[in-house]
Amino acid sequence: MDDIDRALLALLQQDALQPYAALGAAVGLSAGAVHERVRKLRDRGVIRRTTIDIDPSAVDRGVCAFVSVDASAWMGEARDAFAAVPEVQEAHITAGSSSVLLKVRTGDNEHLQRVLRRIHEIEGISRTNATIVLETFFERPLTQPTA
Amino acid sequence: MDDIDRALLALLQQDALQPYAALGAAVGLSAGAVHERVRKLRDRGVIRRTTIDIDPSAVDRGVCAFVSVDASAWMGEARDAFAAVPEVQEAHITAGSSSVLLKVRTGDNEHLQRVLRRIHEIEGISRTNATIVLETFFERPLTQPTA
DNA sequence: GTTGAAATACGAAGGCC
DNA sequence: GGCCTTCGTATTTCAAC
């Protein structure tokens, strides 16, 4: 994991469909060498997958909200319970007053209301507090430490 | 934007390196037709880009926190001010008591502290409140409405 | 949307530093 | 161990239908 690897990661983040030859030209290596490095980054799990970034409003997920959840018990299946709600994009355990923080995306406010109701009905949830996002400045991939 | 387009988006989210022939087999179309559909999805901006998903801990971003920020004035350059901090991965204006919510990723707690200090020094910021993430259940791509 | 052909890129092998 | 070059194969890309 050297500077060249980091540069490759940054380039692939911008456009994962670039030919290896182009990546090689950017970092001063041959296509074959880049190919080998990227393969290793995949094997090591540094690159988890190659995916597409979709405009949320184009797939009926234009509304975003963060939901604080008080999970009273030590919900063993909390992960699965939240994952079963497709509108929940992220679920984190936090160190604050509320134990779980969700990022939720829906098509409109009525849809959000339905999702909140569904979350509230999950076993072990005592309180939910939704904060609606009015505008998203940016959501970007991890910036690379330019060491 | 029909069911086939949505299916293609879901398949590309899982693996954007699949050959068009494989996508075609999955949705019952020829590779050429899939190619044309994907091109149009890109042109329309539904697919914003093809990128890689990086393991945060592999690039020194293993610590995650959400930061509530009170932006007193009507900071015109708020977006740029937050974007200038590379550790800020997301920035949203919210409808709650705090006006801005940031998602921040750092290498360790000391690094987080430095970032918080830097955010606090931004012109127009009166108060910050960080909530540290202890464990992330999941962060997943937008789930497709299976209409 | 399909088919088919040309251009291009991938992925593996072998040799070199 | 990492890099370069080469070659056969698979994929992309674009034409005509």
C-alpha cells in the first residue's frame, strides 16, 4: 500500500471504467503492472466492489432524513431488523444519547412517514427522532490521504 | 425508465464490471440493447459515475462521526468551506435545531479532534456537536424500488 | 432491439531487473 | 518481488438491418 496504490484508488474512484493503460500512464506504470496492483487491492479487500453512483431522485429516493433511534434492549437482531427496511441506507450504533442512527431515503414525505412507522414497530424500539434534510451540499467518496 | 432499466441499475450496483452480455442474459436482452440503455442512463444523469467502494479502515478512515453544526449566518460559501475539509464526507442542511449535519471520517480520535477544531474555526460556525459511531451495521447503495 | 464485424481492452505467461 | 512485453481471448463499440 504505497503512494501509487493510493493514486490508483483515487483514479478508480473518479472513473472505474478507465482502461488499465490510462491508469498506467497516469501513475507511470505499464498496464500489466496496474492490472496486478488492482487485483491485489481487490484480493486484500481494500477495493470491496466496483459499483455505480445513482442519482437518488431518479429512482424515487429524493427525500433524505437522519433518524435517531432509542433501542431499549440489547437487540441481537437489530442489524437484520433495520436491513429489512429497504429505505434504510445506513445504520450505525453511536455513543450519544440515542443508541442507533439511521440514514433513510424515500420518495416523498408520506413515504418517509410510512417508513418511520415501520421502524417504530420494530421490537425493542422505544423512541425515534427524524431530522429531515433540506439540501445536500455533497456526498462524496472517501478522500484519499495524499500522504 | 422502465423495470428493465431498474433491473440493470440493481445489477450494475452489485457489480459494475459485468460484461453487457451477462446483463443482457439477466434481463432478456441482447448485449447491444443493454449497451444502449446504459449509455442513455449515463446521459440522463441517472448513473452519475462508475466508482469503487473502498474499505475505509484500509485508507486510514476507520473512525466515523456525525457532527451537528450551528451555522449562525447565512454562510454563502458554506458548501465550499466544508468541502475544503477532506475528512468531511457528507454535508447536509437539515430542518432541526442545528442547521448543518456533517458525516466525518478520520483515522483515529486524535485526527477527529483536529478536524473538529478546524471545522469550528470556519467563519460563521457557532457550535459543533460530534456523535461518534461505535459500530456501523451497514452502509449500502440505494435499494431499488422493485416496482 | 438484433445481429455481426472491427477495434479495443483484458488477463495470463514468460523474461528481466 | 515487482515490472515490462507479448499474445490469445473476450469484450466493447458501432455499423447495418
